[in-house]
Amino acid sequence: MSGEVARKDRPAKRPREGSSFASGFIGGIIEAWDELRVHRTRVLLSLIGVGVAVCALTSVVGIGAIAQQSQIEQLERGSGRPATLVLGAPYDPATGTQADKATFEAAVATAIDRYKIDYHGTISFAQQNVQFIDGASLVDTQAVDVDYGTMHRIQVEHGRWFGDRDELRLAPALVVNAAFYERLGSPDLRTSPTVTLLGASDVTAVIVGVTPAQPFEEGYLRMFMLNSAYTAIASPDALSSAVPQVELWVPPELAEQLTTLLQRDITAAFGDGWQVDVFRQDYLSWPGGGDPLGPIRLVLAGISVLILLLGALGLVNISLVTVRQRIREIGIRRSFGATARRVFFAVMMESVVATVVAGAAGVLLAVLIVQNPMVRDFVAAGLNDVPPFPVEAAIIGLGAATAVGALAGLLPALVAVRVKVIDAIRY
């Protein structure tokens, strides 16, 4: 008897709030999907605009990421990757004396080793007399190190960029531009074509690579040569007149600190009175640097948002009509105990589920458009690092679709909640 009393006095278990909410949420989604299937003809037309807008918005973000990478790589070919520091040769302002090259190179090597800078190189600019079939011409020459190709994302259309083994060549290796290559007759690089570099003693050089043609380089002759080769063939006067500078690719977060440290260390190697210039030259250090395509992307995104709002307006109209036709149904559900919150949630979820489905279709279509080989070849032409389809584009598209669904379902849900049970049953 006492056991029976104990069982009678024992309070009944209450369902957990979390499980109740989860089951209600899942039930609401299933119910919303069933209603969409019933009214699919009415909803479909309004969702087309939402799907197209989400596709446009996602495509803008996806193609914008590729176009931005293309613009960034173009900037890095000229100014170097972030962060590129330029270290000029020290000089004495009082006398105008240029620093001794050997002392300068030793001080730089010590600093590079001390701060463990992996990518670096000396750059010198000069002119070299080159013998072509139709005569000799002065060619602008840039003496660089192997790392220069990585630091500046140098593209090679034919052949290759310099490698470490090119330092051991007796015949200097050259990477020339398209105008130089065309004037030479565009020979097959597999045959190791050569040119003669004229000077006190003529030198035969081997062409190993050709850079792509640039709009501003029509008829302009330019070539790259390794520093070791240039030092071996240049005259003493040319070497003394060339003003070398050192480029260093360092982490952007350490750029400011390393600028100060390098300036201090190189100055200490020469003594007081010598001036050492160290500055950052990559595009992120320029005034107004950052995303060069930002304004264009904002305009395109604004147009997509406008299309989304128009699609949402059509969805609101369809939802209001659907709710008014379901007043009797809503009243019966309220009479059987459905709370205002449950009715609000059910009507709201119909709109949200519909736009999420339309948004998913729009995102899928955007992925197919952006990943299309024709589109990628057009937008990503000349890219070294083609970015994959950005995940944030898909997230933005689905997020926008969900937000539009919530906004479009808000007004119909409020109308459904305000329905009186007795009036709805009489309707």
C-alpha cells in the first residue's frame, strides 16, 4: 500500500524544454514544407525572383573573388607581394659618396641571416647592347636573383624562369620579353637559342624563358639576367655606375618593425653620417590600398539586393493571399489548442523554407556559372593561383535567402496571429 501511495504522490515527468523546442522546430519545418507542396503553383512564381537574385548575388561574390585575385597578382608583379621592403644602397649626404658595394652586400647578408628572411634579392638596372639579325640594339636589363620570380609572381609564357642551376652556367641565361623574342624570330626554346651580348669581350647568352606580351611594351626590348652573370660580364664602369637595391619579402605584420631594425643595422655597419633608406613598396602600403574592386562589387551587390527585395515583395503578396484563404483552417487549429506562437512560427517557416530552397537552387546555379571553364578562363586569365569557389559566397547567398524569407513571412504571420477563433470558424 505504501508503494502505491508513493507512486501516486510522485510528480509526473515534464518534457524537457530543449526536446520540446527541437520537436516543435522540426515539426514546423515539415508542416511548412507540406503547405508549400499544396500551394506550390502560387509560390513558385514569386520564388523565381528570389532564386535569380540569390544566384546573381552569389555569382557577384564568386566572380569578384577571382577578379580581385587577378588584380592583386597584377599589382604584385609590379610592386612585390605584401610585404616587400626595399633597402637602398647607403650614401653620405655630405659628400654624395656611394657605399662600397662589398660592404653593403656583407651588411645585408648579416641582417638577412639575423632576421631569417627567406626571400630576398639584389636588383640592378642597366642597359646591354645586344646583337640581333637586323642590327645591334640597347636593351633595358634588370639583374635579379632567382627569388625575384616568386616575389613578383613573374609569368613565363614560353620556357621557364631562372633556377638555382642557372647560377653555374658559363653562358648567361636570359628571360626576355615578347618584343625581344619576336625580333629574334620566335625560335623554339627547346633548341636553346642564343644571342650575343656586345661589350669589351662579346658574350653568348642563352634564352630560357619569355614573359607574356604587355600592352605598353610594344616594340620595347627588355630582359632579365641573374646578378651573378651580370657581375661576370659587365664592365667595371657599368658595375660602379649601377645603383643596386635589395628587396626583401617579409610577413606584413613584421614589416614596420623590420624596417626600423634593418635601417639601424645597416647604418651601424657604415657609421654615423650615412643615410640608409628602407621603405615598403607593395600595393598594400599605397594610400588607399586594399581591395581595388571594392566599389564595383558594392554596385553589383546593391543591384542584387534590390532584386532580392523585389522577390520578397512578391512573396509577401502571395503569402498574404494564402493566409487569408486559410483563415478557417487557422481558426480550427487555434480551437484545438494551437498557441499564437505556434501559428506565427508555422506561417513564418513556410516563407523561410520556400526562400531557403530557392536560395539553395540559386547558389547551385551560381556555382555552375562561376566554375564554368569559359567563365573562369575569361575572368582568371593569367592567374597563377586561381581561387576556388569562395565558401563565403554560398553562405552569403543562403543567408540572404533566409533573411528575405523571414522578412517576407513576418507580415503574413502577424495577420495569422490576429485571427479570432470564433470569426475564423464562421468564415
